[in-house]
Amino acid sequence: MRILFLCHRVPFPPDKGDKIRAFHQLRAMAARHEVDVFTLADDPRDLEHRSALQDHCHTLTIERIYPKLARLRSLPYLLTRTPLTIPYFYSAKLRAEIRTAMSSRSYDRVYVYCSAMAQYVPWDLLSSSNSGSPAASSAIPVLIDMVDVDSDKWSQYSDAARFPYSTIFRKEAQSLRAYERQLCERAHCIVVSTQREAGLLRQIAGNARVNVVSNGVNTAHFTPSLRNRDRGLPSILFSGDMSYFPNQDAVIFFARHVLPLVRREIPDARFLIVGRNPDRRVHQLQEIEGVEVTGFVPDVRSWLREASVAVAPLRIAAGVQNKILEAMSAGLPVVATARAAQGLRPEVADVVEIADTAPEFARRVVHLLRNPQLAHAHGLKGRHRVAINYDWHVALERLLELVEDPTAASCNDSLVQRDASVGLEASA
């Protein structure tokens, strides 16, 4: 088959949440099919990876968008029902290139990663197949991966923000909800990352054809280190893209409200904030004793090896948190809010220490820091559960089933877990 793959950000390197999922999906499709990728770059550094990404697809088209201009372009839409996300990710040049490709090439599937990219689907050209075959008279199937259900995230933003941003975010949540309902009605198949997100979409569009394709983690890449048993200073790690508002909110909450309580009990404890693009507010956290902000790091694994405990104090969250999967795969115990862990399968969530208040968060972190053998055992148990439940191979096989047959019935989550266990045993 030939697949048109639309993605809102260059899916390489796979070093942050949306890129990790998109890259693994692209790689799985390209192993069996011919995939033409059309994507956007909002960071000039993404263009440096063009040749590496080209190895994973048949053709690659990348167009630039400029975040400041994109935000300005979105402003007039504040007074409309159009989600601001749509003009932000709009490129007239990319739109024209996609329409040219659809008119001149024969596609069997259109795969849309992120709801904002559905604006590029040339629905008028899909009314009948352009394959030239007289027997092909039905529309080319369109599959949309909504991942985390963006309307839900913007609703959470509105609850966390102050006026006037709370009003803007609430409007965006409402606009996206209506937009998502339309997409559910038009697409042959909707994909999300968790059963929770599937439930949210069924509330938005009762007849939505929703399927769950989980995130995964490369357990051969993220492995436990012996150094985790014998460290220097007790270290608490948060990793993630620090330009992302939920991550910023999480580290500010931890540094200002949790870390002081931890350091009352363990004075030399340090909080490592590891990730690209920290803004001014995050950098200012270094004024707090014990806080270190790294900015971009070439390989997060070296910091995972330094850490004693990983934390995910997210107060705004949806889907599956890759930072939790990676830390658990690396053999680290994890303390997280209930919201950060809500997308995890029960077998994995059961290994995560849950805390939602600053005192409870501090108590659980201190307990693990003071009991390194317990923390080590807890971490290895978490790695085992993640390896069984979040194997990329199983998740991507399900994705390929849907791509090859978009009418396939929704996947039973217990079946995914059972298949993952069998696959793990077979590869042992």
C-alpha cells in the first residue's frame, strides 16, 4: 500500500513525547508499506535531521512554520469558532504540496497524526480512489491519531490558568471539542493512546470508531544501571520538554512546595530538571537551594543513571507519560500525581507511588531516598511491569492491523496485555 502520512512536527529524533509516538508509528508502517511524509518544522534544528528521517520513508516534505508568526496569525480567530490550533499549524505551501501529491499519486490510505493536521486532508479528492482501478469506487480510508484528545488538555489548562488566559483556553477547549466531533464523523478510524481518551471521545461523538494504540518504550535503550545502587548526592529527576506548560507547572510546584519539605529531612537532596527549552520561570528555580536546570541534554539516560527517584508531579496531564515509562524502564522508582498516572494500565500504575499534595509527595520521596534497597527493588519491579505492558512491538502490530483494515473492531485492552506478555516470553 501507499500511505500519505501527515504529522504536525518532524518526527525525528524521537526524543520527546509527540515525536516518539509518531516516529515509531512511521517506522512500523514503512517496514511494510510505501509512506510519503508531509510534516512541519517549528524549530530550525529539526531540519538538521532531514536525511536521517528520509531513511524511514519513501518521500519526505518538510515546510517551516515560525512560532511567533503562527501565534500572531491565530489571534484573529479568537472571535471565531475555529480552534486556534488550526491556523497555528497552517502552511499554504504544505497544503498545496499535499493536494499536488494526492492528484498525481495513487494513495491507499491517509494517516493523520494529531488532529490539527486533519485540515490538510483533501476530502474533495477522496470521494473516489485515484488508483485508476475501475473497481475502486469507495473513498480512500482516513485514519486520525488524536493521541491525547486535545480538547481535554485545553480544558485542564483553563482550570489552571488565570484570567484572561483561562477564558482563552476554555474557548479553545470548546472549539476543539466541536472540531473533534466533526473529525470522528468523517474519519474511517480514530486512534488514541489510552482507554481513558477513548472514553472521552465517545462522550464527544457517541458513534466514534475509536481504537486504542498504546505508547511504548524501548526497554533495550532504557536499561537499569548498577550506578543506581550507589550514588553520590540523593537526586530527584524530572525529565521533559520544558517549553511545555504542564511540565513547567509541574517543576515549579515541586521546586517551590515539595523540595523544601524533602530537604528538611534530607538536606543534601537535589532536584534535577532535565529537558530542552526551559523558560525564564524554570531557570529562576535555580535560585532555590538544591535545584539544577540542565537545558538540552544529548542523552537523558546519563541523567537517569544519576537519579535516585523520578518524579512526575503533573497537575495537567493526558494520555501516557513517556517520562514515566522511560524512568521505570531504567529501573527508577517513580512518584507521580494521580493525574500523571491516570493513563497507565493498572498493572503499571500499581507500581507508581501516587501523591497529590506537597506533604504526601515529599513523604513518599523521602521514604525512597532513605531506603535505597527498597527503591532499587521497586524500580526493578516497575521495569518488569513496563516491559510486559508497554512493548512497542505489540502496540505497533495493532496499529498496522488498523491501517490495513480500518474497519477492524476496537481492541480489547486485556488482549493487548496478554499478547505483550506472550511476545516478551517468546523473545526472552
